[in-house]
Amino acid sequence: MIDLLAIAAHPDDVELACAGTMLMAKRDGKRTGIVDLTEGELSTRGTVASRRGETEAASKILGLDYRANLGMPDGNIELSQENLHKLIVQIRKLRPTIILAPSKYERHPDHESAAELAHRAWFYGGLAKIETVDENGEPQAPHRALMMLHFMQSYTFEPRIIMDVTPVFEERMRAIEAYGSQFIQPKSHGAHFTSEIAGDKTQPETYLTQASFFDWNRARASFYGMMIGTQYAEPFWAQEALGTKDLFSLVTKKVA
Ligand SMILES: [Zn+2]
């Protein structure tokens, strides 16, 4: 069983978008997990094997209780019954209270497909007449998470809620740095990559390897932190209304 489950198209998507929120949940004693739909095999830099090692390192930093890869083809996440079924099996096995998923409108089509697949699996997983079995061939009980939030990747949106991640921010950056093959060594950040590919000039430049990428990632967290009066934060969008039993838990500012 998992309290907070994040679903994403590629290993490193969750880390880049909301590793801080995963860490904050962990810090609060919740059980956390990530299901990656593909192995990111179309990535310009690194190999599937090197990315697996990086994912493992990042998962350790996040203290995850569960991480799985559904092995769907990168660049071709189909909204098929087969893929839907695979994801429902995971959700019914893990029985999360909250699901984090990509947002509906995204630059990378895989992110949009992952958002749609997560939405369908979230809903149809709750229907008893859709039957699935676990690894042992035992029938699974239906399950629908009580809340679904969408994290921010390339495209921005007006957040419905902003999560303060200041206390775990440096760990969050270390989880991102674990994916060394995807980034260059950022001078301004003082990061220490373990991957040999990081900083290797023979590897091609990509969107992620631009010198400013780390700064942008940090700046976004800083921007949303400013919105709620904290140092760093991660934004989320939700289709359904968000409630609270404690108005005071919504106070994040220290100065009015
Ligand atoms: Zn991605």
C-alpha cells in the first residue's frame, strides 16, 4: 500500500516536477511510490542501462517505498486497453490516497498521453466490473484514489494549490542530479554528478543540457515559493475542488 503515488511518462519526470512534494510526504511518514510508464529509451543522451542506474539512485534519495517501470515504448504511449489494464493493476495493487500525474497540456506528447492514461486508470480502476488480477493471479479489488493532482512540466498553468518544499529542497536537487547523463555540469550550482556522461562534450546537446536548465528548475521553485511566502515550492493543478479541515494549515507566509 502506498499513500502518495506519482505516475509519469519518463524516469526523471517526477524528480524534475515534484520530487520535493514526494520528499515532504515521506518526511511526514507517508508511503510514497512512482510508476514510470517508459524507460525513456529515446533520450538523446545516456543509455537504458545508465538511466536505470540513475533512477535507482534517485529513488534512494527520495526514500521511495515503491518504484516500477511498465516498459511502454518511449515516444509511443498508446491509450490502449492493454496499457490501461497495466496501469489499473498497479493502482489496485498500491491503493494510493493521492495520485500525482502530468498535466493535460504538455510540450512532450508522451506527457499528455501519460496524463490521459493516468486519468482513465484512476477512474476505471474504481469500477468493480472491470476485472484484473495481481501477479499471483488473484482477483484485485477496485480502487479509486480520493484525490488527483497534476504536476507542472514544460507548460505552466494557474496552480490550484502550491506545496511548500523548502525543508527538503536540497535533497530534491540531489534527486534531480542523480540523472547526470541528462544534464551538463552546471557551474552555478556546484553539483557533483556521479554519471560519467555528465559533462561529456561528445554527448549531444539537448533541451535539458542547456547551461541554464538547473537555474530554470530552481527559479521555478523559487517563483512559486514567492507566491506563498516560502523559499521554494511546487505548483499543482486539480480538476476537482480541494478542501481542508484546517484553515491554518493553508497559512504558509511568515510575514503578511
Ligand atoms: Zn518526460
